[in-house]
Amino acid sequence: MRRFGNALRERVIPALLTAAGVTLLAAGLLQYGSPALAGPGPAGSPSPTAVPSDDLSAYVPPSLPPIGASPLPSPSASLDPQRVATRVVIESLGIDLPIIVQPNPAYPSCNVAMYYQDPRLGQPGSGRSIYLYAHARVGMFYPLYERATLGRHGGQSSLIGLRVDVYTSDDQVYHYEISQVRPRVKADSHFLDGAFAVKHETLWLQTSTGPNGSYPKLQVLADPIFVEGATHAAAHPKPHPVNCA
């Protein structure tokens, strides 16, 4: 009886498991090689591709937003028509400014950033260019001027890849990544043409390069990454604009 039990464990059961494994492989239910990704990616992301275990060089993982965040909505999605930018933060540069509509048409205020109003421009989530500007002063957009125009702290290249956070009036924060620096855009009637021409959402940051409006403009462009919710307090800082004309 004992010899029969040993034979069952050592011969019959392994043979049955081997046969089952062959059947499952043939049905495509088992796979050798590197493990597959668990679960589908976000809408629009590529499906995970099985890669043989001896050729991982061909594997390109899908791009995923951080946990708890969502991709930027499509311009065709239902958007809050009252949404406006309320705060801009570039944490790595120490920039953190409330955003307002320019109160003095003759000269921009200090201690705040402002958004340019034009029907050809938009707000975060609109699928169009968002155009923010502030003085090149300490506590404002000076770090952009310092790197892009003066060439300090790594120069223009050190700005590429930095994240820009733009909070909105409906308690959201839109995240962008700097992709391009235009250090000396001619200060004429066409300096906004680039922003008007873009057919997808792009964040534009502008500051000055000299003591008056005749000097070239510095423009920094950033591409959208993702959007997530923000607290009401974070999205509604109290602006304290100063007339610095």
C-alpha cells in the first residue's frame, strides 16, 4: 500500500501536472518570459506588450500619470466656463504667485502674475495656449530671467524639464513641464503670434529682459502632463498686487 502511494506521488501526479501545463500553454493561458503588467493603463495608453525574457530592449512601458491623478481632459470634454488660473508655482525655482487680471492697463502690477486676455487664448484645460506674465523681479519671474537671459545656474538648459503647477478657480491644479525657452522675442505687435498659432494646450510664461517695454520678451513654453484636485485654500491665494510703475 505504501509503495502504491509513493508511485502515485512520484509518477502519476507529476505526469498529470505536466499534461495540464501543456494544455494551458497551448490555450494561451500561461506565458513564459517577463511578467505582464497588471491591469489596463489609462484611456488612450498603449496595451502592455509581452516581451520574450531574453529581449527586454524592445519593451517600452506605457506612460502613466501619478497615482491619484488624471490625464488632462480633452478640449471637447465638458469644462467649467468660469475656470481661470489663480496661482502659478515653479517649486524648484522658488516661484509662487497669485494670478490676477492686470488691474493697471498701463503697467503690470508687482507681487502677482497675470494672464493675458484674448479670445484666441484659453485657460487651463481649454486645449489652447494659456499666457501668463510677471516682472523679472526677485520674488516674481526673476529666476526665469536669471537662467535664460543671464545664463546663470546652468542657463537655459537647466529650465527644460522643470514642472510648472497652475491652480484654477475650480480647485484643480494643472501640471506642465517646460519644453522650450525663447530668450529674446522681439517686443512688437507680433510677440503673441506663436501662442495664437498653437493648436493644442501649451502654457506660456513671459517676463521682461530690460527696464522698459522696448526690450525683448523672454518666453518659456511648457506642455501639459496631468491634472488633479487641489484644496480650496491652495487654489485661492490672497493676491496683494503692488503698483510698481
